[in-house]
Amino acid sequence: MKKRVGIFVSGGGSNMRALVEDMVDDHPARPAVVVSNNETAGGIAWARSQSIATEVIDHRPFGEDRAAFESAINSALAPYALDIICLAGFMRVLTAGFVTPWQGRMLNIHPSLLPKYKGLHTHARALEAGDTDHGCSVHLVTPVLDDGPILGQARIPVDPEDTPDSLAARVLAKEHILYPAVLRRFAAGDTTPITL
Ligand code: GRF
């Protein structure tokens, strides 16, 4: 039985696309649904164009009530009987109430070499720190933001001419290789960290 994967996106969804395009043939998983808090997310349009089921749960009507937002997500997810959730540029913080039941089955990609630069603006922070290398990490999600056991990292050298945008573009290209490589192994039961 193929593992059923839900992918959460808020924006363009290029990582989601890389994951979906890898989940073919003998891959141990298949995309079951793409979830977004944003109806206009480019990732949602692309998923629909591929006839992948989508669920949009706008966070705004819930205001500060994260528990109610997350309960709506859980209700929307129930029919899909997911085995794995991949966060792929999902820009809402999920609370322990949502994360804990999924712990060990939910992955995230973050554009830094964790534990460095949790949170936002990772590329600018790496440049400000004068780092000579930078990269991205895939990790298991725990209730602590951008924390949790690392399943894989990809590293790139920082060029003296780099700007946050140029660095982001090179890291993103690595994300598209790292995340599918990690998911393929994870879905087969292998959680040994990989380094690219
Ligand atoms: C990626 O850089 C990812 O690491 C971060 O958000 C960005 C999402 O890009 N969490 P995309 O929507 O996958 O193109």
C-alpha cells in the first residue's frame, strides 16, 4: 500500500511540486491532498491542474483562535486518511494541539542549516553573520518551531557577491532535490539523516 501524503502550502508551492513529481512509479507514497490557508496560492492552482485534491482553509475568519483553525484543518483532512504530512512553505504556525498527534509523521523544510536561523529571513541572517556556507534542512515537526530531528540537509557555498535573493534562489534549487530525496526514504521507513 502506498503511503498517503498531504502537502501544506501557502505560496508558490515549488517544493510541493517537486514532491508530487517524484511520487510516481515505485515511489512508496502518493499525493492525496494539497492543503492551503490561501485560496490564491500558486500551489493550489497547480495541484488542481494535476487533478490532485485540494482543501483551502482560510485562517482569517478564525482570528486569534488557532485551535478552531486547526480543528477545521483536521476535519478537512479526515476523509483522506493521511499517513504523512509534508509542510512545504506553509506560513502558519501550528500549535502543539495539532502537531502532537502527527509527531513522527509530519515533515517540514526550512531554508537554513538548522539549528541555525530558525524563523524568517534566514538568507539575510546567514549573510549578515558572514557564513561561508548555507543551505536547507528537512526535519520532523515537533511543537517547537523549526525544531525536531533532522532528516536531511543540503549545503551550498556562500558567494561573496550573494544577496539574500540570489542565495534564496540557490538554496531553493537544493530544496527541490533534498525534500523529495528525504520523503522517498521516509515513506519507506528510513529516517537515517542524509547530507547532500
Ligand atoms: C521555501 O524556501 C521553504 O523552505 C520555506 O518557504 C519556501 C517555500 O517555497 N519554508 P515554495 O512555496 O515551495 O516555492
